[in-house]
Amino acid sequence: MRKMLLSFSIALLSLHSSAIACPCSEITVPPAPTSTSSYEEGLKFTETTQYRREFTNAINSAKKFCTNYKREHPGENNLAVVSDIDETLLDNRPHFRLHPVRSWDVFDQWVKESKAPVLKPTYELLKWCRQEGFAVFLITGRPEPDRKPTIINLVKDQVSYDGLYLRDHHGGPPAEEYKTAVRKQIEQMGFKIVMNIGDQFSDLAGGYALDCEKLPNKMYFIK
């Protein structure tokens, strides 16, 4: 979650925020929303039955795809699952509820406190994936200086993973370009990414994964 190319608006909500399953090669990042709706509305949405249903359905779909792939490809090794962190695995709503005016400097302080809880459906999915022999790689837009507090947070929440990728610094290329390059690197190491999950289209676009699950997020949009 970085400053560059970030919009807090939440127009075209059904397009930008709903859970979507699709091969990653078919995912594209839509234009940034143009509405002036506040992210507080998106935060309220996360308390609804619709949000919980969309989130859970997307995670269940990811698990089903991974299960079917393993059954149809017995003996295939070096399978992997990729996950975003913020609003996909870690839940920043405790911070957002206390800060109605968004500030990434303040958010960075929250990150350094290492106390974001997990989003349980994603946590359970990744735990299951590792038990089934999938490698789990986490790709986040957090900058490299946040590596230590991020690891501390993940350890506190008992999240197991095989690789953690952060940006070199604030700014840099768009999220889509950065995350695509990391997935390419993972595949060049000999892994096949079966599933990629994230709350932003930019988490998913660019290929290098057989299937994707877009989790709902109406709070913000990252290009």
C-alpha cells in the first residue's frame, strides 16, 4: 500500500471491489475510480454480510482450484500460492477506524507496531496450502524498511510462509509492474504459481499464475 498512483475513491464499486475469479492472464487493472465517495463508506461495507460472503466465497474458490489442480496433476512438484498482505491477509481496520483522515505516514507507524490481526479465511487457506505441499509467497507493497515489523506481525499471528517480498523503497514502478516482476522471479526459481490472491486488481494483473481470486475492498484503489 503506497502513495504512488493511489486513489481513495470508491466509484464503480461492483467493478473495482467485488470478488472475482479469473485466469491471471485475463486480469487487467481498470481505470481509477472518479467518485468522491469517502473510504469510510468502504470501511462500513466491511461490516456487512455481503462483504463477508464475497470474501469467503473467493477464498473457498481458491481452495477448490488448488485442490482440483493437485488431483489432476499428481506428483507435480514446486507448486506455489501467492498472496498479498494488506486487506488480504492482514486486517488494518483497527487502524482505519481510529483515523478517518488517511495519512500514509500515520499508517507506517501502525505497520511498525506489528499488531494487525489476520483475516481468518486467508490465514486458514494459506495454512492449508502449506500442509498440502504448496509453497506460500507473500508479495506486499510495503517498503523494505518495514520488513522487520511485518515479519514480527506475521510471527505474532502464526503465519507460515516460504518467501516475503517487499518494495525496495517508497514509490518506484506501479504496483502491477512490481508484483508481476516478483511472480516472474518466483517462476524462474522453478515454481509454478497455481493461485494468486489479492484485494487489488494490481495484485493480480500481469500473468504468472494459473488462476486468481480478487477479494473485495471498497476502501481504496491502487493502480
